[in-house]
Amino acid sequence: MVVDLQSAVPEPVEVAGVSYARGDLAVLEDIDVAIGQGRRLAVIGPSGCGKSTLLSLIAGLLEPAAGAITVGGGRSPAERLARCALMPQRDLLLPWRSALDNAGLALQNAGVRRSDARRQAAPLFEQFGLAEFESTSPAHLSGGMRQRVAFLRTLLAGKPVLLLDEPFGALDAITRLELQDWLVEALEVEPRTVVLVTHDVDEALKICPRVVALSQRPARVVLDAPSDNVTRDDVLGALRS
Amino acid sequence: MKKAGWVAVLILLVVAWQAYVSLRGIPGYLLPSPADVLRTFWNDRSTLVSESWVTGKEMIVGYIAAIELGLVFATAMHFSETLRRAVSPLLVASQSIPVVAVAPVVVIYLGFGLLPKIVLIALVCFFPIAVNALDGFRSVDPEYGRMMRTLYAGRRTIFWRVEAPWALPAIFSGCRIAAPYAAIGALFAEYAGGSGGLADSIRGAQLDTALVAAGALALTLLALALTGIVVLLERVFVPWAHEAR
């Protein structure tokens, strides 16, 4: 089952003094965040504060106006892009591909043959509660199932760092709780460095051992603490200030 | 029953037409009855079939040329903002060119063979195909690009794996819109350039109105056949577009 592409070694991420502006609009201001190798960090903040922008910056899809971002040994956008895989809020599964072929998308993009991509993706379907849905088309999967396939697609890219952009934001409350447990389990089997963007405080505290809260735009870090040392109210208080 | 509603409407129209002609005693050269048209269609079937063969070939060749051109243009415009800005107003203008007016000119330049017909048919069919394809490419959620880039995809991979398949339903609807245009384009091209096609029956027999109508019927059937082929291909190639979400 172990294949180079999917047995990635987690790498640390460091965001140092990063600012970013879109035209005249200051989005991020002097953000300092460090995530240790294989650790999980939740970034929480009001909608539109620039959380997704922060992920794009880490992934090397955008360049900061000031400051530096390091992912593993990489500083340049291309080097960062090579180390990060992004999971967006909506599953973005391709309706003409089966669930299994959607999960193997990154492998095929990297030049792996379709049959080999399927062979690598299939054991994960067994392991993570998707057995027997391999050939189902996305239109016939439930929201929770689709999100699982989307996560496996991200995982199978074999990148050391996973950037999860409100991955459960579009799900109903019960499915969301279920998938949060599922995600924690999956990450124990397949450890990665994770940055999870969410606006759900409980989700942040449940999945990640450390939480960073961002203010309204221009976003600054208003709280950076281990999840064990803070309560829901502490985080909400920091967000309100 | 709901699906067959159009059959009932069609029968009703034909019966009303027949009744109008028979009961009012309208002379056949003014308005032939449906029975006259069908009788002429049957009696002249060998001429109509051989003419349909000629016109049908022109339509298919011109139509395929339009699809190829339309897709090439749409793809180029999708990749180049500059090209899109430079060409799209001209594209819209090209759609307003009256085919009837340019047909004789095209014939003067290209002669009386197959080529001027193909050019005219391609001219009328090109626009809906190109515009729909371009809309299809551009309707892809940019989040796909953001995600795909982190999954080892370059610009080309994003086009072939996401944008092109995504645009297929739009491309097919452009083709469906363009199919009847191919018939109209063929008729005008034949008017201007003589051919052995259906225009011979339709225009040649000005006072034999039943034959004119029979020729028009044959042309309609060609347009419907082309549309039918496109719908069939769409079912085969884009089954996912019809799945319930």
C-alpha cells in the first residue's frame, strides 16, 4: 500500500511578519505563525478576514507584500506549491469521474497511469469508510461521502502539508461532527502537517492542538494558544475584541 | 402523454390546414393542402432524395468545419485575454452579416463548387458554437484552478482535465442551436450558386407550390436529422450532465 506519493513526511511551516494587500485593501497585517512538523493548527476568524488568503500564501499561489513564508526547506512560491495540497470548502469533485478516479486525480496529474492511480487509491477507500463506493459517481454520494473523497484526493497528492479551507463548512451539523472524528482518525493513520481554516470554534478546538484567532480585516493574530489552555469563550472573546 | 403533447399539436395544425384548404376551396397554386404536399413528396421522391443527398453532404461538411473552427477560436480566446478583447466584437458582428447578401459574393470568389457552400454554412454555424464553447470554458469555478495547482496540475492539465469536459454540455448546446442554421445556410448558398441540391426544387418550381413545400419539408427533415445526431452524441459523451444532482 505504501507508495512514494502518499507516504509524505510532514514538514514544518513558518509564516513570519507576513502582510498582504489586494489593491488598496490591506488583507493581512504582520502575521506570525509557526507550525511544527506533523502538528495541526486551526486558524479561526470572522468571514472575509483573509483566512483563505493566508492558505493561498502558504501554498505559494500568492506572494506576500512583506515578510517570508517557509514550508519545509522551501521559500519560493514554486517550492511551497510543491509541498502543499489544498482542500477547498466545496468538494469540487469532477462529475464525470467516479469517486475512485476523483480521489486519484492528483496522482494522474503527476503522470501516474489511471490504473495505477486506482490501485493506490483503493486501499484508502477500504480504510476510511468508502468501501463499495469506488465506482459511484459524485452525484450519487451524500455530502459527507463527497467530502471524504475530497479529503482522500488531497491526501493522495502525497504532500507534506495539507491546507484545509473550511472543509466541513457546507455540511449539516450531524454530518460535520461525524466527519470531524473521521478526520482526526485519518490524520492519525496518515500524519501530515495541517492548517485548518474554520469559523467553527468547537471544530478548531476538537481537531487541532493549537488555535490561532485572526481579527477583522486587516487581519492580525489576536490569540495564539494550545487548545488545552483555552476555552470556547476565550476564543470568542479574543475574536470580539 | 405529456411527452407526446407536441404530436397532438402537430396533428391539430395539419388537420386545421387541410380543413381550411378543402372547405374554402383554396386553389392549389396559392396554398397546397397537406395531402397535396405529401403526394408530391412521394411522387417526386427520387428527385428529392438525390437533392437531399447533395444538400445533406454540404450541411455536414460545413457544419463540421464550423465546429472545428468554433472550438479552435473559443480555446484561443479562452487562453488569451488580448485575443478575446480584440476578436469578440468582430465575432458578434460576424453574426449580423446577412447570408443572403454575401452568398452571391462568396460564389463570385469561390465558384460554383462545394467550397462556397461550405464557407457559407460554416459562417452561419460558427458563432453559436464558438460563443457557447467560450462561455463553457469560462464558467468553471476558479476554485478548481486554485485546488488543481496544488495537485500537480499546470495550465494545460487544468484545461484538459477540468475546463474542457466542464464545457462539453455548453458546446453541445451550441451545436444544437447551430444545426438548423446549417440547413438555412445551405439553401442560401445553393440559391446563389446552383448545385443539384434542394434549392433546385424549392426555387426552380416557383408556381408548383406543392413541390416548393415538399422541398421545404425535405430540408426540415435534414435539419431535424442533424439535430438528432447531435442530441444522440450528447447522451453518449456527456451522460453525467443528465444525472440528478
